[in-house]
Amino acid sequence: MAEASSERRARPAEKRRLVWEVGLATRAAVADAIGKVLGRVFGAPPVIQFHTRRRRTTVSVFLTERPTARAVRYAAEQLERRLRGGGGVGAAGRLTVRPLPPQDWAESWKRHFRPLEIGRALLIRAGWHRRRPRRGQALLVLDPGLSFGTGQHATTRFCLRQMVARRVPGQQQSLLDVGTGSGILALAAVKLGYAPVHAFDRDAEAVRVARANARRNHIRAGLRLWRQDLARLPRRPARRYELVCANLDAAVLLARRKRLADLLRPGGTLLLAGVLQREFARVRAAYAALGLRLRSSQREGAWRSGAFERTR
Ligand SMILES: C[S@@+](CC[C@H](N)C(=O)[O-])C[C@H]1O[C@@H](n2cnc3c(N)ncnc32)[C@H](O)[C@@H]1O
């Protein structure tokens, strides 16, 4: 993941500039992997869009210069290598490069990064949006250039709604965000009053972006952000939390279930997201075997997310 350039207002110079889109249509299950490859090869933040009605997922990066044929070939090779065995062979052949009319570019940012309200509790918007929070509504301003950074994804929204719903007035509740990405969940947690809030990501770039977003929101106290792979977290955690958010993917959630469950206090809640509907039963059974009971779940598009409570 990369941090997009600073705030994007539709300035006249920007309107005139041609933008190139490199992307492809794919399956939701491999969109993250494709986004990572494109982001790394072209040095631009990937944008993943789930078109629920058309049942289609597209992954793109937007560039201000036409990419060289060599870079596109390299990206195609990397995609083939990464997706081999994951059912994605042939994806690279569908990689397209197209210039976008400048007005489309300006509009595409506006279309894909709408302000997001979680009830009356929280407003998340990009720096260039003008929407003001309602009275008593917490405001989080985020870099809009990231796919998992603005709450446009169903799995992120599920976690945000649960975080809002699970606040207990007058009680101090700790929260851990595993795989923080742009920092959206951790930063929203601070704004919603969770304390302390801890967050990590294995991707150094994600940690850098999350820190930049924390600065942008003047968040200093109550938050600890660091680089960490969940797989290498000590087996006996230094502390346990009331709420743990893990918006990852089914494979990681299954492989690391013991570590994730151990991060919860008795009675604590684990939010599991990044799971496709057809994978959910398996994830649920694996966590039930560890004493985690499903308290609520929600389906949105291809995704099903769940809130699991630790009962022992
Ligand atoms: C789907 S994004 C979620 C971002 C954000 N928490 C949200 O809800 O929008 C998943 C993030 O988890 C990170 N991640 C994946 N596997 C991880 C692991 N084993 N340890 C730590 N971070 C991981 C990725 O780098 C990525 O930033």
C-alpha cells in the first residue's frame, strides 16, 4: 500500500492532466493479491472496486504517465507467478491499460471516495470533502488513495459498525487492530473513545500511511502503531483486549486462529472480516472449537463478517 499524494481538490491543472488506468476484472478472492502486485510494480495505491449488482470486481492503479510496455509485461509476469495455484492463471492476459479523460479521473475519485457515516457516531471523509460532522459526531479525515483506507469496503464497514455498537458508556475498553492498513479502524477507535488502541501491520508502507493519517487527525495519545506480522506475535501476548479487529482473509484467520483468540480477554469480542460467504462456515467452526461463539454476523455482497465472543 502506498500513501497517495496530499489532498485532492479538483484544481484546474489537475483537470487537464491525462491519467492512465492499469487494471483488470477479476474474482473477489484474488483481488487483494492482484492489488498488491500492481501497487508494487507501478508504485501507486491499488483501488479495488466490488460492483455488487454486476457481481464483478476490478483492481486498478492510476498513473499520471503512460506506463512503459516493459512495466506492463513485468506486471503480467508477476501476476501469473503470484496467482498460479490460486486459480488466477490467465488473469495477467486481461491486464488493460487505458487513458482516462481528465474529467473521468476527477469524477472517479469523487465517486469512489464518498464520505461515510456510521450512524450519528462517526463521519469518515477525505481531506477534499467538505462535509461537516453533526453535533457530537466524531470526524476522521483519511487519505483517499487506498483501497482499504476509506471505508468503501463491506468488511471495513462491518468492523466500524460493530465498534460503534459495542461501546459501553463509562467503561474503558481496549482495542487491537490486526492488519491496520491505512489505520482506519484504529484511528476511528481512538475517535470513538476506545483506550488504549493498539494496531499493527506486517507491511511497512501500511504502518507509514497509518502514522501519517494519525498525524493528519492530530492523534498522539492513546494509540500505539507498529510493524508486526501476526504469525510472529509472541504466543503468550503481553496484554489482552476487550475488542480485537481482524479484517484479513480466511486463510490467515484460520492459520492464526489460536493467536487471535489468545488476544481476547474473557468476554471480549473478536471481529473477523475478509471472509467470503462460502468460507464462513469453516471459519466459524474453527473458532467455535476454541470457545468463541458467534454473536452476530452480516453478509454484504460476496462477504460475510462476524463478531465472536470469547466464552472461556
Ligand atoms: C484487508 S486490509 C484491512 C485494512 C483495515 N484494517 C480495514 O479494515 O480496512 C488487511 C491488512 O492486513 C495486513 N496483513 C495481512 N496479513 C497480515 C499478517 N499476517 N500480519 C499483520 N498484518 C497483516 C495487510 O498488510 C493489510 O494492510
